[in-house]
Amino acid sequence: MSESASEIPFIPFFRPSFSNAEEEAVIRVLRSGWLTTGKEALAFEEEFSRFTGSPHSLTVNSASSGLMLAMDAFGVGPGTKILTTPYTFISTATSALHLGAEVAYADIERASYSIDPERVERALKADRSIKAIVPVHVAGNVCDMRAIRTLADRYGVRVIEDSAHSFPSRTADGFAGTLGDAGVFSFYATKTITTGEGGMVTVKDADAADRIRKMRSHGINRTIWDRYTAKGASWKYDVTDAGWKCNLPDLLAVIGRVQLTKADEFFEKRSRIARRLTEAFSRYDFLTTPPDGPGNAWHLYLIRIVPELLDVGRDEFAEELQAKGLGTSMHFIPHFEMTYMKNRYHISRDDFPEAARKYDTSITLPFWPDMTDETVGRVIDVVVETGKRHYKGNGK
Ligand SMILES: *Cc1c(COP(=O)(O)O)cnc(C)c1O
């Protein structure tokens, strides 16, 4: 007997993994009476530095804030540009706009969602106002950081990694996010470890770290924790710059501390599920499995359809998955599809053929560390079934 649609449990695109440990940690902070940025945030920073081997880690209230702060610390501002791809979340670019800088775009590689080093070199050659390259490790798959580092050194620009997807992507040279001058991680609700909202900036340079620490807190020259708890604590402080308000409260930082202790376990689980999906999907010519370079953190599982072999496009394919109970998403709607960026930079899909091609064919499938084997099996069955049904020439 066939199941009716209402009996099929809906599989969400993501589900966070929490245990009693996070609950107890939040209660502990609530009862402590200190809710905002203090010793929990500091401990989270120290633990994150230890985990990643980064000399400085700074908590922030989002990766978007972190990108802006890191760019600011490396001199991105009026008269300068950052270089990134159109295949990323919008705040990779708007972080630069908020600083009065502009955005230059280079297309992604054919074989992955990563910025193409050849196109990076062309852009750097043509435009001396580029101050920083902002590579994005889409879905956790790490960009060619050796090539990017070499180019950055040759042209005297900074590298700020958008590592929102790439914790913990561990390469032979270290963790993604510690390979450039700065790395920016997100702890948004659907990311590999989460605090609901939050982020971390890792940075090598001590002066840049000081600048970020100050600018995330109104340009004040002392931390709040220090003002209230240091020996000889006092209300005195100075403001030496027009800063912002981008600090991560202890109430959230403590969740991050617990999640960090589970990062390796989450990573193992994600990798195992990704391997199973790839093994199953690679048997079908109408599907393209995601790129998997060294150290992939597997934040997301992005499957691509081969439209030439199917009688439907990506939108219809994804709608059908959704109708059959799979929560799907899209990473990313490229910037040339966004009204604001189209109007500001007069960019279109014709300027970025590789990004356009990925956009036309990618679907983000349900994927999280605690997915059961049965749920993974169901995702595989629904995707394969849908592809087979729309396979051209099978006389359906
Ligand atoms: C999620 C994300 C961001 C922004 O992270 P927030 O913490 O939500 O500000 C930036 N870049 C990429 C690639 C992202 O996926």
C-alpha cells in the first residue's frame, strides 16, 4: 500500500544538535547574574584559539559583523575594494559597503563553488584599489588557499576568509579561517556549531586583534568585563574611534563553548553521512555530487542536477523534493540576482557563467549530524526516484 502524503514525515533541511549540556550552561549563566560579554566569551575565545591554533580569536554577534570588523582592521574603507565571488551570502559584500568600500567580483571555478585563482589574478592586475580578497569556503569545501595566498603576497593585498561554512575544515596547512590574514566564522542557527546568532574572528596580527576588540564595542578602549571586574575597577573609559556594537553576550557564548566540545563528533558524523550520500548519488549520471577537497567540514550537502538529461529544471526538481517531504534550500542565490547589487554594479548572469551554471543546477538537501540512517536513506530514495522519473528518453 502506498503511503499518503500526510503520513510521510517532513524532513527539515537542518536540525541543530543540543543536549542537556547546552541547557545547563545557559541556566548557569542566567543564574550568575552576568548576561553580557564577560568571562564566558573570553573562555570561548581562548578555547577557539586552542582548537584552531589561531593566535587571536574574537567573539562577535554575527559573521556579518565579523566580516565588517576584519575588513575595517585591514584598512578596507573609502577608495578601496574587496574581491569576492557573486556565489555567497549577501553580507560577504555588504560588509564592505558599510565601510564605504566597493566590491569587485570574480567568478567561481568550474569544478567547485570556490573563487577561481586565475580570475583573482586577472582582477588584481586590472584593479589596484583591491585591498583584500575574501574567499568563501562554500559548504565547507576549502578554496585553493595556497594559490590565493601567493597572489595576495604578490599583489600586496590581504586575505580575509569567509569561513561561515568551514568550521572545522582542517587542511594540511591548518584550519580554514587561519590560512589568510583573518578568518570569520558564523554560529548562526544552521551552521556547523551554533549559538543561535553569533560569530568568531580569528586573526594573526595583534594590532588588528586590538582594533577589532575595540571597534566591536563602541570604540571604547577597555572591555566591559575589565571595567567592572578588574582590580581597581572603575567607571572610567575613553572612546578613541566611532565603533559599533557587535559583541557576543555570555548567554550565547556559553552555548558556543559547549558546541565547540562537540565539533569533532559533529564533523565525523557529517563526513560519514556525506560519504554515504555521495556514494549513492554518484551512480546516476543525472546527478553531480558536491566537490570534496581536503579538509571539507561538510556544512551543507549541495547536489546538482544535470538538466540536459532531465525533462525538468532545478526549480521543478526542488519543488518535487519539497512536495515529497524533503526540506530543501538554495546556496546561494548569486549577487547578480539581487536587485540592489544589479543596480549598483550592473552585473548579470552573463558576466559569471560558472556561478550562473551552479545556480541553475544546485539544490541543498536535508543534512545535519544527528540524521538517522533511515532519514539519510529516505533522502537518497526521494532524490533518485525523482531523477529517474524525469530522465529523458525513459518513456515515462
Ligand atoms: C551565514 C553566512 C554569513 C553570515 O553569517 P551571520 O552569522 O548570519 O552573519 C556570511 N557568509 C556566508 C557564506 C554565510 O553562509
